[in-house]
Amino acid sequence: MKALTAVLIAILVLLAAASLHLGVRFTPPAEVWRALTAGGGDQTALIVNTLRLPRAMIAMIVGAALAIAGVLMQTVTRNPLAEPGLLGVNAGAAFAAVLVVTLTGEEALAPLMAAACAGALLTAAVVYGVALTGGGRAAPLHLLLAGIVVAALLASLTQILLVSNERTMEELLFWLSGSFADRNPLFVLPAAGLVLAIGVGCLAAAPQLDILSADETTASALGLSVVRMRFAAIVGAALLSGFSVALAGPVPFVGLAAPHLVRRLGVRGHARLLPLAAIAGAALAMAADIVSRFIIYPSQAPVGAVMAMLGVPVLLMLLHRRAAGVGL
Amino acid sequence: MSAIMQGAADRSAMPRHASAPMLGLVAAVLLAAMLAGLSMGSSPMPLERLLPALIGQGSATDMLILWTLRAPRVLLAGVAGASLGLAGLVLQRATRNALAAPSVLGVTDGAALGAVAFLFLFTDPANMLTVSIYWQPVATALGAAFFAMLVALLAGRGNVGPVSLILYGFALGALARAGVTLFIVAGPVYRASQAAIWLAGSVHEARWSDVAATGLVLSICLPAVVLMARRMDQLLLDDNSAMATGVAVRRSQFMLMGLSVVLTAGAVSFVGAIGFVGLVAPHAARLLLGLRALPLIAGSAMLGALAVIAADIVVRYGFAPLEVPTGAATALLGAPYFLFILFRARQNHA
């Protein structure tokens, strides 16, 4: 397991390095190093320090946040297909953020994040509530379908808001497809702190999360307050989703693919699953970000579109395994 | 031919559903909605001015507004809505899945991908098309057909439950949407915001040529769907029983899927990806008209037309002077309805 951790970290570091070197113009390692250590005002230093470095950091933070959110949602719903994008939580956060931008013109991080988190929390409550009204426990696929449709609904509401404000429309359109580029570098530190805080909190609760992923009777027999734990986990996931949407727009499928990848590598138990999924999510987001610079070179593709292309095959595979009776 | 005659015999044997009065009622509401669509707008036209203008005897301004702006818009909404309603009904019967619809199964997104891919591939650096725009519907149909085929292939293997089928459709739809985004960002496709409005579905800026093209597709497909009515009824049975009634199940399903693809592409080419109409119209029709395919065909088409015309009136009136995409309004109506069906179906299972 130590080897696996080391390999994942190595991949992450390699991708981070690549992310600093690659772009419309390749920057040689010596120049990147000089820019990072010595700073300076020349063009290369500016590109590396103010464009590529924050971009890589944001990709890492968002990827990790979404992966942790995915793990939490999958544990709470006992459904490996649950993730912030598919359950509509990202769409809710995006709608709330667009609403705030449209109404107030505010583009600072704090109000945007507050709005996105509120939207994410509300949507998570609605989707889970709707799924539960179907009678008894939410069936896995119905929960997902409810999430997808709620996401469609929120997307069309977002669209109505968008056309009402021509000024911000083009910018918001790109943001709505997910992007790590051209974000305010000042956002990096506070966002990293918040994600880290929630991540550490989840790690501390890893034993309880393990119990939660067993069935309900076992959980209550072991003295766990299932309802309270579940509520806390959903809140945590929604907050992480809100942070990441405020930072980078809705980025789909990271929360699905990263935990799945780590589970396939044989990782069980939240104490290991959470940190490794976070690393894998960061690596995945960074990889998608690098691909997005080249897939329609010289234009930049929204990372959300790239992630969809990477994530849809994973979703199809999970659905297929389910249909084939392999179980989840 | 004999199949048709058999069908006629069967129909007379079946207890007659009181569908004729209900269909008449739906037609009347549709007519009223069309008149409302024609008379409402930034300069409202009351009936006493609308009717003369309709028969060619109104004032010059009224005639201009009516015949170049509103009539094509209302007709395009109606024809596209009818196509989508029919496409949904046919798809629900072909997949035996009450939740199926072109927009739900990714067919609409596939069609949109075909359309933007066409614009991307055949636009020169000066933003001029290198081939006639009339090829665009063909590209749209190819995109729709490709994604319908993918869904059918994935779902055809093993026994896929109704909800899984929808999820396969959604996953492929997400893939198509990602492709659309890439083409829009990469391509010289006008301005991104315009493309976004078109993708969300919109009937503003309707032209007579659009009405004619969409109408042509509908008028070719509608008789084909009517001819398939009996098979659509037989497909309500499970595979073995359906085969026992003498229907070639797989071939009928394939033909119905094909019709659904063509109808979807015909609509999406000219109005963009208006969602949820193909889901809601057949459902509403079934509530009003029962299960038999023939009245359902008429009902789904009329209710689909009604839905898009009404949605267009809502966005024109409710959000003026903004140009909110019509598809946003149909989604606001359709998405909650989808959830309602989803959970009612689930409770029946339990």
C-alpha cells in the first residue's frame, strides 16, 4: 500500500511539473526553475508564476475536493455511481453562483463561495429528499436519475439567468463548462485551507464512515448515530462541491472516476481511501487540464468537456458491470 | 396491405375508447394556442385585426408582422413540437420504456453534435460555409442515428433494466455534449453565445424555409408511423407474446428507432435541442387517450406541438425583452414531470 501511495504521489508530482512546462508555448525546465525560484518580471516568469502555477494549484485543489466529495456521497448513498456532478449538486452550486453574479455583479471569492455552498447544500437536500419520497430507502439508480434530472432543471434555470445578462454571458459560459485557467491566484490559499480542513475532518471520522458503508442495522448496532453521521457527510460533500464550483465551475466525473480508480487498485477502508482518492482526483484533474490545452490547440478547451470524455467511459463501465451482475 | 386490413379488423373488435371527442378537444386547444401565439407579441394583435390579416385583408403592417415574423415562428414551433412528440412516442414503444425520449436517451445531444460538427468541418476561415446549409439536417440525422445506435448496442447486450437504459443514454448524451462544447470553443461557429441559445432550443428567427424543411420530414414520417400503429400496439406485449401475434419484434423496434431518429433530427436541425417534449407529450396523450397507438399518434403530435407553442409564448411573454431559449421553458415543465413519472413508476413496482 505504501508503494501505491508513492506511485500516486509520483504521478501527481510529474503531472504538476508537466503542467508548469506545457502550454501554447513549451517552457524549458531551466527557465521554469528560474522563474519559480528567482521570480522576476520577464515574460516566462510571468507565464509560469501568474498563469500556470495558480492553474495547477487550482486543478489540484478542485480535483482533491471533488474526489473526497465523491467518496462521501458514495458512502452515504451506498452507491458507487454517486458523485457531485451526477447528483446535480455541482449544478445547484453553479446556479446559485450565477444567480449571485447576475443579481449583484459580485465576483469576489467569499460571496461566490457562500452562494455556491448554499446552492450545493440545498440541491443535495432536494435530490436526497426526492429520492427518499419514492418510498423507503432510495434505490441507487433512481437516486442517480433524480440527480440527473434536477441537474437538467437547474441547468435550464442557469440558462435563463445567463441570457438575462449579456455582459457576463460569454465569460460565464466558459466557466460553466469548468475551467482552471485565468482564476484569481488569491483564491488559491483560502480554498486550499478549507478543502484541507474538511479533508482532515473526514479522515478523523474514517472509522465511522467505514461503519456507515456497512448496512444500517450493523451501523446502529455498533452505536453509530446513522442519521447524524449521514447528515454530516452530506454537508461535507456539498461544501466541498460548493468550493470547487466557486473555484473552477462545475467539473464533472472527477468524483466518480477518482474513487473508482483507487478502489480498483484494491484500496479499502476510508482511512486510506480518502487520501488516495484525493491524490488521484488531483492527478486526474491536472491531467484533464493538460489535455484541455492541446485537444483543440491552439484554443483552450473547457476542462469539463475533457473530464466528460474521460469520465463517461468509467460511468458506462460501472453501469455495464452492474448489468452483468458483477455487483458494485 | 393485409396487415393494415387485419389492423382495421382488430380495431373494430377492440372496445372503442372514447378517443374522438378527446382528440377534438386537444385539437381545439391547439388551435387556440396557435391563435394566441399569432396574436401575442411585442405589438399585440387582437382577433379583429388578426383574422383579416390571416385571410390577407389586414393592414400592411399587420400583414408584415403576421406573415414574416409570427406565422413561421408559431408553425415552426408546432411542426417541431409535433415531430418531437411523435419521436418520443415511437421511442417509448420501441424500447418499451416509459422514461425514454430522444432528449433522455442522448439522441438529441447526438443530433446537436452532428450539427456543430457539420458547421465546424465545412466552414472556411472567412466564416463562410463551403457546402450548402441544406446538408446540415443530414449531418444532424447522422449524429442522432450514431448515438441512437450506440445506446441500442450498449443496452442490447444482456438484460438492461429501464432505469439503466436511461443512464446509458445519459452517459452517451454527456459525451455528445462534451463534443459539442469542444467544437463550439474550437470552431469558427459564429459566437459562442448564439450557439448556446440554439443548442438550448429556440424558435425565434424562424423562417419559412425552416418550416418547409421540418414539415417535409414530418409529412414523410407521419404516414410511416401510422402504418406502424398496429405493430406499436403489439410491442406492448413481451417478446414472446408479441412474436406470437405475428410481429417481427427486433425489426419493428429497429424501424421505430429509425423513425424516431429522423423525426428528432428534423426538429433539432431547425429549432435546436428542445428537451423533454418527447417525454411529456406521449405521457399526457396516454393519460387522455388510453393505450392504443393510433389515437396516441395523433394525440402525441398535437400535444407536442401544443407544448412547444405554449413554451414559446411563455418565453416571449414571460421574459420579454430577453430571448430566453424555448428549451429552457420546456425543461422547467418537463424535468419535474420526469421525476413524477420516475417515482410513480417506482411505487408501482414496490
